[in-house]
Amino acid sequence: MKISIKNIIYKFLILVIVINSILFVNQNVVYGDSMPDVILYIHGEKSNGGPIFHQRGSLVDEYLFPGFTDSGTLRIYNNYSERIKVKNLALTIKLEKLQGDKYYQVKDENLYEVFAKNMKLTIKKGKMLIFTKTIYSKSFYEMMYKKNNENYRGYDLPVSDRFNINKNNYIDLEYTVHMDKNAGNELQGIKATVNFLINVNENPSYQDDYNSSNSREDGKGTKQKTNDKFVDIKGHWAENCIQALIEHNIIKGYPDKTIRPDNFITRAEAAALICRALKLEEKNKLFTGYIDFIPKWAKGYVIAATEKGIFEGYPGRIFKSNNKITRQEMVTVLMRGFNKKLEKEIEINFEDRDDIQDWALGHVKAGIYHKIIEGYPDNTFRPNNSITRAEVFTMICKLLKYHDKHAK
């Protein structure tokens, strides 16, 4: 099993990193303590192209089979430009089928589709081989790329899952491949060669998706003018709360003049909103107290919110900045931040009450008691669901009493 690496620089400084010839066979996976399986530099001169999967023992004529699972890790170093952004992931697939004692390339497009839909792929992003965020969990099919074919253009990452790599920094990806256990006999004797493509663009720091549309590089921004127009809030159910928070410089929006109210909110965004709402100053410190990567624009907010006891992070001193925050996590940090206590015991009888964690239960009760959050019409709370930006805006609007003014 060999792997070759190609760096291709397209017009407009778009780069495609191609990891070639990943042959999936039944192997034992061995992880190093601190090193990934493959290291790629954007310029490529230092790239280490060993096998995607570590292996021990000899490889024999073994094929993909239903239930097959294997994993690997990839580290991408940016030694190219100030900063790059990863927006799209893609795969190309070459299938060969054993006929007699030789392999012949498969031409049947239907077989490619069957194969791609039966191969499940999970990709997690992290650093220092600590993987904190799943950015892809679908089949090969959704990520397929074919040249000059508009139906197969790879997978465009949602805005909240796109990520930057600063100059002389890196990101780690862990991927797990699994063949569906119900895969049919038509895939017997198949050998697959898969090209994994990562598409990146130059992305100077002032173009960060999470920064305000008029922010400086330090991410502090400036107060929104009242006549500034955002293109996606008119007529939204939370428009009044959004406008109120914009006027008080709590919401800053994105560079493309959007607020994206229906997007799920990340933990880093939540920390920034709470700090602005509480008028907490950003903390400019070298160390955040967390071992995982925190974006530059959010670092000061995360430190400030942590020092105030609003955020506590996960075991192992991990913050998971770009993870979507859950409903129970959001109500917990808001109740802590605004010091809202449960003034008298109340009973909550949600169908999924047992899904609310013990550490969050008192805060959820306080949120309901103070009418900051409520359950769903089907009598569920859905504590582990992600929460939208608009929902969080409304909760903060209520806590700051702005909601009372326009709810009359």
C-alpha cells in the first residue's frame, strides 16, 4: 500500500491536496502516541506520505466485506500563506473487480453508486490528535467528485463546520471508514482506490466567518450603525430581539451582512455573546486554560467567561469551540452568567426529563421558572439538541429585559 501526494495550485490561489491510492483492506490499526499516520504540508516539500493506515503483519489478498471498519489520521500543516480556509471535502473512486486472477476496472456507474452509498465515512477535526468535532458523517456518495460533472462536486461543509489553519499551524483529521453490514453480493471481490481531496482557499484573518462585519483584526469590532442593514432578518420571528441586540452591540453579524438566525450556534459564539451581554472585557492572555484550539477572535471571550465560572469546559481541559452548543448547555451558562437561581422548587414533567443531565437540571428549572426557556408542544425539552442563534438571541433579550419592550 503506497500513498503519493500532489499539490495543485489553481487560479485565484485555490489549492487541492490529493491523497492518492488508499487501498482498504482488513488491517489492525495502530496509533502512535503523538504522531498522525500522514503529515501533509501545503507546499509539500516536507510531507510524510506513509500509508494512511498503520499496519502490522503482512497484507494478503483480503477484500472489503460487510461490516469492515478501519481508521486513520491526517495532519495538515499550513506553510503556504497567512491563513487558509477549508470549505469542501471530496472523494474520487476507482473500482476494480477480480475476474479470474486479475483485476479489471469497473465501468458500471450503478456499481459505483452502490459502493459509494454502502461505504460510510466519519471525519473528526481536532488538534494534537484530540478530536473534538465531527465535520462529516455520511456515505462516500455525498462526497463524490467527478471532473466537469455538476452532480458530483464534493461536499461543501456547512459554514459552522468550515475551519481555518493559520500560517505555520496545523489541524488534525481523523477518519473512520465502515462498510454497511447489509452490503449486497454485488460488491464481493471489489478493490477500491480512493482519492481524498481537501479544497482550501487563502483566507486573511479579517475575513473570519465568526468576526463581525465591521470588526478589526483583534475581533473587538465597532458599534453597529442604526441604518446598517442585514439581509436575512426582516420578517424573522426573532427580528425584534435581533434588532435590540444589534443596537446594544451584542450581535455583530458576519462579513457578508448576514446574521444567520436559523444556524445552530457554536460554543465560541455563545461565549462571545454572553460576554458582550454582560459587558465582560476580553482577557488577553497567552494561555486559555484549555488544551484544544480556540480561534483568535473568540479567545479573549472564552477566557473571560471561564474565569467568571460561566463556562467550565469538558474533562481533560477541552473547550470544543466550534461544537454546536446544546440546549441544556446554553441554559446552564446563561443562568450562571446572569445569576438566575431557582427561587422555589418546581416540577418539570417533560417526556425526556431523564435526558437532562444532573449538572444542568437546576439551571433548566431556573430557566423555566424565570420564563427564559420552555419546552416543545409535544412535552419534550430535547436537552441534547443543538440550539439556533435566534433562540439564544431571544433568551438573552429576555434576560436583559429588552424583550419586554417589544413584546407588549
